[in-house]
Amino acid sequence: MSDEQTEQQPREHEGYAVGVGPHPQPWPVGERWDPVLLAEGDRRNVVDRYRYWRQEAIVADLDTRRHDFHVAVENWGHDFNIGSVIRTANAMGAKAFHIVGKRRWNRRGAMVTDRYQHEHHHPSVEDFAAWAGEHGIPLVGIDNLPGSRPLETAELPRECVLVFGQEGPGLSPPMQTACELVLHIEQFGSTRSINAGAAAAIAMHAWVRRHVFDQSPN
């Protein structure tokens, strides 16, 4: 089954299909509308605002209001958590996402939300750090490393790249060096770390709280 079929496959939830059926006539007029979706219905994983819109139109509209943070994930071992990180990046309005290391990653967990984001690939940490330097964007690592500062009380830069390591080993030593700031999420149980996808969601929402809702960390 292709990604397109997966996205458009109606899903049943407690007796009803997710999404909307064919649009009633007369159809709306304009370049944003997809005639196939208007005729057959729209079962994609999109908010109601974008029902029946062409994919290109959705991306163009998002580009007018994306936030100033990027998300980067190290991908040295084909981490299955990347899809979850990208899905949250879409939900939080990230400007773009970056894959550092292997270009291929498991997209199933992204629920096709990666199609609405801008993806950049960097084969090495050095290439990634050079890109960030050229654009004047600081790298902010998220990992519970010795010397890291609590995310909850840190002042996150408005323009930055939130960098996440691979599940298990976390940020690689070269990436730790490349980051201008490394933050950790405070924990209160017995486990040493939390899932990389969950950590990414917490960090992105911390940025949103600070720079969208103007909630000071102090």
C-alpha cells in the first residue's frame, strides 16, 4: 500500500469514519482546492481548516506562519522515534526539520505529516553545524548530560534548532560540542531517561509556551 493510499484510507473509530466525505455541490472555486478530494472525500490527517486543500496549498499557507524554531534528529541507527518527533514538529509549527546522519528514516510514525514540512539532510555533524553557522541559528541540544541546564528554567532562544539524539545513546559527542546550549528535562521517577519522542514534544511545547504565549520560565 502506498503512502497516498495510507493517508486517504478511511479509519473507523467507534462506528464512524475519520475525515469528511465528498463535498456537496456546488464546489468551491480556487487553486487551493483538490478536485479529487472534493469528489471523493478527504480522509487525510489534517485539521478541518485544510479539508479538501491541495497538499501544495497547505504547505504554502503554513509557510506564512511557521515558528522560528527548527528541529534536528541524529539518525545513526535508523531510529524509529524520528517519525514521532516530526509529527510533533508539524503540530507545533516548526519551521523545518533536519536529519543528521543517515538520509533514510522510518516515516510511518510521522503519519505523513512530513509532507507538509521542509526537510533538510546533513550527512555529518560538521555539515549540520556549518549550515547552522551560515544561517546564524544556535543549536540547542536536549539531553540529560552532566553540566546540562534544566529546560524548565532556561531561556530558549526564539530562533534556534532543538537537537535530539538517538534513542538510547542520546546526543553524540560531536553534536554535544556543536551545541551552544544543552538542556535537560527534569524527572522525578526511577527511570534514567524518557522516550526521545516524548522528550522532543516537551521541548517543542516549552518553546511554544515561551515565544507564542509569552510565559517566562522564571
